Amino acid sequence: MLEINDRLSLPLEQIELSAMRAQGSGGQNVNKTSTAIHLRFDIRASSLPEELKERLLQRADQRITREGVVVIKAQQHRSQEQNREAALERLRELIVAASIVPRKRRATKPTRGSQQRRLEGKTLRGRTKTLRTKIEE
């Protein structure tokens, strides 16, 4: 089980993990071992709550495909197990970020005093600018 938070967890059967060779520098070890992890997680087919699925699908994240599949590639570490843990942690962070419900914005009006102060400031500024004009004789 992948523990998301104290109330939410995800069975590992819903997460597809596959090993592949890592890219980039690393010497001979990179060429002979499959240490990179490719994680695939189908949001729509998961056991997550519906509202959390919707928020995940609405996110503008390049790791989520049009089909609703999260694709994460982890290859920072030299061992496959560390990369597996890193990929699962990044998936957990993505789900935690989507589980935070944004507060609804409540429309507010400026106070009467703040409106008066703003208008007084504008008139003072206007007077200052009129004093800068050329005096005609």
C-alpha cells in the first residue's frame, strides 16, 4: 500500500512499475543495469475518491496524459530500489497536492474610509500636477 495521508492509501496493484536502462552519464554501470523506473498510474481506473480524481485530471501537469495516466520516470539514483521509492514518493506528492481543496474566493468591497482616502490622494496629486503647468501671461 502507498500511504497518501492518514485517511487515504493506494493499493500497489493499481500502480504499474517497470525497470529500464537509465539515460545520461554514469559509465559502464548505466549500460549494463536497468536502474531507471517508469511508473504509470491510471487515474480513472484507480480507487481514489471521485472528487480527487477530477482535481487530478484538471491539473495542468505535464506528467498527466490526455487519457488520464500519470507517467513518472525516476533515474536519479544508482539503485533500482531507490528510484522505485523516488517515483512512488513523487506520485504521492502529486496526489497530496491535488487533495488540497482551494478555498472559495469571497467578493469584498473596499471600506468607505479607504475609498475617501483614495479620492483625496487623487485630488492632491492632481493639484500638484496643475502647479507644474506653464504660467501664461
